[in-house]
Amino acid sequence: MFITFEGGEGAGKSTQARLLAESMTAAGSTVLRTREPGGAPGAEVLRGLLLSREHDWSPPAEVYLHFAARAEHVARTIQPALARGAIVISDRFADSTMAYQGYGLGADRNLIAALSRLLPVRPDLTVVLEVSPAVAADRMAGRRQALDRYEAMGPAFHARVAEGFAAIVAAEPDRCAVVSADGGMNDVHRAVLAVIASRRPSPA
Ligand code: TMP
């Protein structure tokens, strides 16, 4: 099973991916938790290039860089783990390219959709964490690190990203589930577990 977490900045995806991985591990599953951009050594190098504020990529180059990182992540990390029977939980995947580059930056959405269709794996379930702008801003203000290139983009960009995630959920309701992420982390975790329980294919 391949599960992805998606959403805008300050939604708490990394925390929720970790809590879900811990719950599933405690329940006896073998779980691999990973992230994008990154999740494999070469892909982590590309992450540095993509998040650094030193570079200003043209939108198509940025799309290809995310997909280059993703190709490496899929081939080196995700496919081997799925082949071993592990549950893979990824903090972001191809929907982030559609939302951030396609909707946020205005990159060619047909190109992104075509590259996504060519991937050899597709999430079985995507949890889209939805956070209100005020809560997201509060959470971001509490972070100590300097803002990366995407975090530094303005509120209009992040509103377009949120619109992108909403469009993805509307287009693929069977794969995607929206969970409100405004509450405390344990409440959000319980809501995520409820979604997993309701969507998980029953054993044959
Ligand atoms: P985060 O996952 O730690 O929030 O940081 C990753 C950043 O990269 C986040 O701002 C979203 C952005 N991103 C894209 O713009 N496109 C993508 O395809 C992916 C995976 C991430």
C-alpha cells in the first residue's frame, strides 16, 4: 500500500506522516516513511537545488527537476519497499507538483499530468491536509529555520496552491481524502486513522 500526505505549508504533514507510520508499525505492519522532494540520496541533492533561494528556475525546468527527483525516489526507495511488502508513506508526491508548479507557478498542467501518468506507481490513498491560512501562518511563525524558496512565496501563490489541491481532490475523490488540519496533532491523527480505516481495502 502506498499512502501520500499532501497539503500546503504549515499543515503538519510531516508530523502526521510520522504519527501514522508509528501507529501502523505498532499494529505490526512494516512501514517505510519517506518524503519529497528527496527520499533517495540523489533526490535529496535535487531537493537542495529546488528549495534553495539561490536559484530561480523557469517553470518547465522546475517541473522536470521535481520529476527527476521523483524518478530517483520511486526507483531507489518506493518500488523496492513496495516489492518487499512494506507500506510506503510519503510526505508529498506528484500532486505537489500539480498544486505548486501547475497552479502556483502557472507551469503547463498537461505536462505535469502526462509525467504523472508515466510514473510506475500511483498512491492508493492520498490524505490532503487542509489548514486555514491563519493557522498555517501561526505554525510557520513558530518555526526556527529560515524560509525556503516556496515558503517565501507570497499569500497569493499559496492561495493558488490551495486551489490546486482542491481541484485534485474534486477530480479524484476515490483516491483523495481531505482532513482538516486546524486542530491539535492528536485530533488530526485520529481523523487520519479514521480515513485509513474507511478506505483500506479489506483483506482478500
Ligand atoms: P516540505 O515538504 O518540507 O514542506 O518542503 C518541500 C517544499 O517543496 C514545499 O514548499 C512544497 C515544494 N514542492 C513543490 O513545489 N513541488 C513538488 O513536487 C514537491 C514534492 C514539493
